[in-house]
Amino acid sequence: MLLSGTAGAAGRPEPGCRCVSCLSCDGPPAGPRRPFEVLVDGRVPFPFADVPPGYRAWGGGLGLTGPDGGGLLCVPPGREPPADLPDRLDLVLIDLLDRPERLGLLRRTHPDAAAVAVGLDHRIRSESELDRRLRLWGALAVPDGTVLRTTVPRTSMRKAGPRVLLLGGSRSGKSAEAELRLAAEPYVTYVATGPGGAGDGEWAARVRAHRERRPAHWDTVETTDLVAALTEATTPLLVDGLGTWLAAVFDEHGAWEGDRAPVRRRCDELVAAWRQAPQAVVAVSDEVGMGVVPATASGRAFRDALGRLNERLAAESEHVALVVAGRVLEL
């Protein structure tokens, strides 16, 4: 199939647009890109409607099955994957800049389908950021004019390392980055370590916003028993976050003013479980080293304990990053 256009309806750069994305893609490898267009076997254009004998269109013209049985699905910007997917699906051309979790949902039933990103436009700030996200999602981007076959290779996040620690300050975007990293996984368990917000309307609103942002097909577990969550995991985990977990541990053991040895023991157990984690895990934690010195002894004890925990988990992680203003700095 000839993929002669890989951008959104206005192309990339978008005419007259002066955003940083459009201004930076005036030549290879960043662009330009033409609006999405694909032609299969030199005779079947998208959308698939009146197809020649031997071909079968499905999904309202989004899908095509060829004479050899190979299945192609196109989900350009503004379209949704159809519900009536065939048993065989080899290649998906999909807009991943809008809700990449749709790829994870597709992979529940078609785990071996290769994914190529289309609809590429100024929703992504740079080609390097696009490449970074696609590596996480096990998908590819190709130039306009690429000839594709249904044997496009797929990579997996797990090859890059299963343990990821994301650090950042308050409202830095670290939770959104954690969700982004696992968006294309078919099965994810979100481990929420903080309180649900009962009796605190402002906190409850924050929790609700997090829940609404997460993919609906993810599972959620609310627990402070992170050792069990890690050791018993059967799907990739997103742990959000270590700061609220440690605060809960301080509460459980009365350690704000009392004996802190139980806190140290719980941290030791968590590091040991992290080291042996059987599934991919992305954990979010607060970076405590750039703030003011807490005014109380208990505050300083918490800061020191979380700082040590971050350092120990970072030493046992294949990937560590600092998130600042939504930007990711690899460490």
C-alpha cells in the first residue's frame, strides 16, 4: 500500500500557522507532510467503499481485507475504530496524537497488529517528541510516499526496560507523562496510593480529574501495600505516587513524631520488591531536593525519607526522568 500522505486534513506545517511545531518542520526529517492518503495495491483508495472483487471493506469504510486475507485498518483524525474488527488484523494506520490508549484497546484483541502513526500535525511539538512517544507505544512514523506491507515490525516498551521512575515537582506533568508511557499497553493496572478525598472536596476533585483522564479500560487498585501490588502483578503497573504512599506509611506507624524504624523497614521491602518486579512498572514520585527546608522536624524526616527512597529506586530502574513544566529530562 502507498501511504502518500501522513498528516491531518491541513497538512504539516499548517498554512499560516506560526506555532513552534509548524515553524520547526519546514524540511526533512520533520516535514512537510501531506494530508492523510493511502492507496492499496494501486487500485483501492481510502475510504474503502466500492472495492474490487476479492477485497472486502468493513468498519464503515475504515477497514479492508485483501485477497490474501491480510487486514488493514485506517483511523485518521476525527474517526473512531469500528467495533466489528475481523479476526485477522495486520496493520493499523491510526491517529495516535489523539487518545493513544485506543491502540492499547485494539491490542487486547489483536496484539500482533503493527501500528503506523498518521494524522501528524501541530498537536505534537517536534519530530523528536513524536519519535520518543512512538518508541514508548511500539509504533512507527514514516515519511510521505512510503510503501507499506502488512509485515511492518512492532517494538515493545518492555525491551527498553520494565522499571521507570518519574520525578517532578507539584503540577509538573509527571502523572500525565506516566499515563502517556503506558497508553498503548492493552492491560494496565493503576495503583492509587492516596486517599479518595472523602470529606475534602478539593482533594476529591483532583482525584476525580485523574480518574477521568485515565483510559476507561485500565484497572484501578487503591492500596498502600505496594509490595503485594508489585510482586503479584500480572499486568504493567502505574504507581501514583510514592510521596502519598510514604505519607500513608508515616501515618500507619505513627512515625511523624515517634519511632521511624518501621518506615525504614517498609522502604527496604519496597525496594526489594521493585528490584524483582515481574511486570513493567512506571512510578511517580515527588522530587524533594529543590524546595525549601521544612520548618518542622517531622517535615524534614519525611523529606529525607522520600529523597532516600527516590535515590534507591532510581538505582534499581532502567529508566529515570525528571519532568518539569511537562518537559521530560532523561537522567
